[in-house]
Amino acid sequence: MAKRPRTRTVLALAALGAAAVWAARDVPAQLGARARGERRARIEESPQFSGGKFRNTVPATMITATSMPKVAAATLTGREARHPHQPIPLVTPVPGQDASGLHVTWFGHSSALVEIEGRRILLDPVWSDRCSPSRLTGPRRLHEPPLPLRELPPLDAVVISHDHYDHLDMTTIQNLVDLQAAPFLVPLGVGAHLERWGVPPTRIIELDWNEKAKVNGVELVATPARHFSGRGFSRDETLWASWVINGPTRKVFYSGDTGYFPGFAEIGAEHGPFDATLVQVGAYGDAWPDIHMLPEDGVAMHVDVRGGLMIPVHWATFNLALHDWPEPADRTWREAKARGVTLAIPRPGERVDVDNPPPVDGWWQQIA
């Protein structure tokens, strides 16, 4: 009898070890693949590629060796404020109603469905529990996906902004391959990841900045952003992008992840005005201002591209920075009011009619 606790401990450790081995099997695949052959040749021809790396038009400084200790120390304080104190309210969406208009359903973080004049474009879908190469560690969701992947309506395209784990999720992509027939539109080099994960090459469309593709009457344009890429120890071997979505008469702009830069005014001059924008406003920090916009930058970007309705994304779902959980929405709302910008801040799963957006009601403040 005295040996039972020890036996249970040994069995628990064995089970934990088996789970770790099982989870670790996916890590090499999660890292993706490097571009080769024709895909590599296209990369090397890109004006954005030099010295073996993709480059921003305006150089971006990331966390430096001198700022690293300060950032590391800050992670140990204020943890409670970086999470909501009550469950995040979810709305069960019913996509497909009133398909003739323009609607945006935000699923959390940067995952969103744009329904534009009867066509459906899914942006940066991440349905996994963690945005990480491991199922055992890494940032974990603060709320469930509002809708199972299998309940999504038929899609016309899946658009990826770049290959970071919170935007490109292997398991979600593999499920979408089986559940949908839509092509995947990605920046240069990202197609190698998808092909390794089982996406047929015929369903992969890779674009450089300012290249476009037409899918079922919708023109999709990969436009510049100020960011970086990488799923392992190497960086910037694949491209990152913002995206223009041109329907027959309506237009949407998605920022992807980006620091603020003058290129947005150029995008607005060439492709705007836009009926709606989906704008990254979260996961920012003083140590990396060039790769993620502050909320005020996001509002400025919306103005630069000549946006109509602004919908903030890249917040609420994953804890990826040191700011308080509600801060991105608070600061975006304050700046939008100061600049006269029309704003919608939906709950995850809430379907926004761009022509009749819901009033901002501060729902996140009630649970922060």
C-alpha cells in the first residue's frame, strides 16, 4: 500500500513524458519549410530581397541587447492586468446573411471573415489553442473560437499576412485544406510552409508587394508593411504584407502586422478610399515600436489609407505584450473620437455590417 503514491507519480511522469514526445513530433513540421526551386527563384528576383533577406522600405529596429533586461524584468510584474478578470463575451456568428453587402466578422486576434458582395475572404485564421510550435507551451487563447472551422461557409480565398505563429497556424491550415476548396494567397516564400503541410501547389498563390490576383471576382493585392518574419531561429526569409481586398464596388484594407510608416499614405493614394479597414492595434511595446503599431498609429494608418469604418484587430485573444489587456481598445477608442474616425469594436464572433455598424459600447471595460 505504501508504494501506491510512488507508483502513481511514476505513471503520471511517464504519461507526461509520452505527451511531451507526442507533442514534440509536430515541432519540426510547425517550423515549415524553406523555399526551393521556382519559389526560391521568385524570391531572389524580388526588389524587397537582398543579402539573403527580405527588407522593409523603412528599416525596423527590434528589441536590442540593451533593452532586453528591461523587457525581461517587466514580464514579471503586472501579470494580472494583462488578462481579463471575467470571461470574454462571445457571439455565435451566422455568416452568409445579406450576402450582397459588406460585412466583417472578427473571430479574435487577427482572424476575420470579410464578406464582400457575395464573396468570402478569410484572413489569418488561427483556431488552435496556442500560437506556438508546441502544444504544451506558448501563448494560450483567452477565449474559445466563436465558431468551429467546420461551420464556416464556403470560402473564396484564405489570405495570410505573414508566417508568425499567431497568423499562420499549421493545424488550422491543414483542416481548411480538407474543409474548403478555396485557394491560399500568401506573401513570397510562405507557400513552402503550406506545401509541406499538405496544401496542393495548385491552391497556393504567392505574391510580392504590389502584385495582385483575382479570385471569383475579387482582386487581392499584396501591399507593403513594416514588419519581419520567421518561425524558427532565422528571420526574414519569407515576405510579410498588408492586403487590399477589391470587390466589384466595395473595398477593404487589412494592415497585417506592421509598424507605422509613410507607405500607408501611398497605399491610400493608389488603392483607396476603403469602405473598411482592419487595423493591428495590440501587442505593442516601447522596445519594438517599428514592428507593431501603437493604437494611435493604427488610427493614423486608417486615416492615411482613406478608410471609412475602422475595426481594430490583433488584440484580446493572446497575451503577446506587456500592456494591460484592455489598453489597445481604450486607446483606439479615445484616438478615434479625437480624430473623428468611425469605429466599431465588436465582440469576438460579432458580425459587423459596415454600412450600419454597432455603436462602441465599451464591452471590454466591463470585464477588464
